[in-house]
Amino acid sequence: MAPILACICSYKVLSFTLLTLVPPSACWLSWSSQSYSTARYQSTQEDRCTGEQLYQDEACWSACTKRAQETSLTQDIKWGGASCQRCHRKSKKDAVFDHIEAVHGNEPWGAILDAGTGPGSFSWISSLPGKTKCDAVTASPSMMRSTQLYMQRKGHKANGAACKIHLKHWVTDGEFMGGQLYDNIILDYFIGAVDGFEAFTQESIFEKLGKHLAPNGRLWIIGLEPILHRDVLPKHISDGQVSVVELRDAAIALSGERPYREFPLFWYRASLERIGMKHTSTGFANVYGVSWASRQLRDAHLHLDKCKHKQTCKGLREDVIALEARLKQEWGEKDQCFGMDFVIVAQWK
């Protein structure tokens, strides 16, 4: 069966710069609403595609693939489609989860571990058939509550063994899972979130989780390529995604918290190979809408409420307001293809 969408990203690591967070300094003060007021790009075929068209229209997904390649770091990857979970009108499909199910095939799922759970992964895993055991872990009390509330509100019922949520940290809480083994372990945007809870422990995660992988079991990793720095962004492409991430992460840092930190695909590959795991990877073009931008900027406002640097954060809040207004006008109901998600399936050699 042909993939619904074929959008794959490639990166030449040495020729691109990753978006990194710098400490609060005069650079934040130099920002102004003016810097976010000018559109950088011209309308293209991809701009006229929305939501489900990116899954159904060949011209749309072809243009989306090209745009994703221009805004990605990795070149050597097979493309498997496009992910419209951040679209203006969110798709009912989930290309990433659908891909995992297709690769897994019809064999039973057996024992499943969701290593960094949330409403999305928990509801998906709960729906999978043939589970004999299901555990989910989060280090965030608020994520645990929101996941439980989401399942209650949606009326989701477990297909097979019910999933139990554990509030634990993988590193600082020691071997809390004992010697339990799982046939499938899911890391859904897990590595990017580690800095927010157990900073600088990413290198130890795969080896730690690998101890819980049953013989012939699979480790499924869903990741997000880091957003390109604006200095290397092609001039004909909107800097909207870059601006949103810059302001959101600055607000998080100024509130005294650590922003999430995404890692590129080459880091995952090297980390898995270092501990003796074989792996394959597939890329999915990311599609963003203004509703995604509004959610991220709303999060920025919430963190700015806790900011101790009043003058700096006052100016930053003005930029957040200006950027949201600009993107509502510039993007409207159009979806923007930018960068990629990826899925890695890994096993012990």
C-alpha cells in the first residue's frame, strides 16, 4: 500500500545551525514588534493546501515535501508521509501512529511500556489490541492529571489489558520498574522533554530502557528535528515557526524553568549504535497552522506571568502579542510545511 503522503527531510549537519537557547541578555531587549511585522515569503502551491488535502492531493504533498526538505537538517532518510497534527484544522489521521501500526503488522502487541506518556500516546496505546500488560510513566503530575481527565472525558476504554500510569523519574527514581520486560516500548517525543525534568541525562536513557526490552522486542522512538536557526532559514520561507519557538523558549527560561530541547536524528542514531542497537528511521513532513502558534504563544504568556525580569519580560510579551497578530494575518487558514518528525524502530543486535 502506497504511503498517504511522501514528505521526507534531509539534513547536512555541518551546513546548518540548530536553534539553541541563550541566557537572557540584551539580545532579548533588542527585539521589537517591528522585527515580526514583515512577511518573508511569497505564496506557493503548498500555501494553498489545507488539512486533509495534504494527505489526498498529489500536488499538495509534493510541494509540502519540497518545503520540508528545505527546512530540515537530515538528508539520508526515507520519507513516509506528512504529519498534520499541528495543522490549522487538525487531521483525524495520525500518520506517525499509523506508520508504527503498519510496520508492527498483525502480531500481538504483548507487554507495552509508554515511557513518557501523555493524552495522545496513552489513548493510542490503550486502543491497541492484543496487549497482555500496559504501563505508562510520566514525571509530570499535571501531565498525569490531564491524561486521566482526557481519557475520562473522551470515554476511552482499553482494548485488552488496561494501562496503569506511574508518576516517576527514570533516572533519579532508580530501578522502579524492577526487572519487568516489555515487547514494545514507546518514546513519544520523550527525549526532547527530558531537559524539563532530568536535564543532561539523555545519554543514559536508551541503555536504561533497553534493560526492559524483551528478547526480539522493539523500541519505538518518535522525535522532532530541532527547528532551524533563522540565520540559515531560506529567505523565501516564513520565519513564523522559528519566531514562535524563540519567544516560547525565552519565556520558559525567564520563568525559571527549562525549555524542552529536541535532538537531531543523527544524535539518536549514534546513541543507539553506541549501545549495540540496530535501527531504521522514517521521516514525516511537519505541517503547522496558526492554531499551533496560538497554543505555543499562550504558553509563553503563562510563563511570562512568572518572570522575575519585569522590564525584559514586558518587551517580550509585546513581541508575543505582535507575532500572534502577524501570523493570524500571514497564515490565516493556510498550513505551513516546515521540518520533520521521525520514527525510529530499534532492536538489540
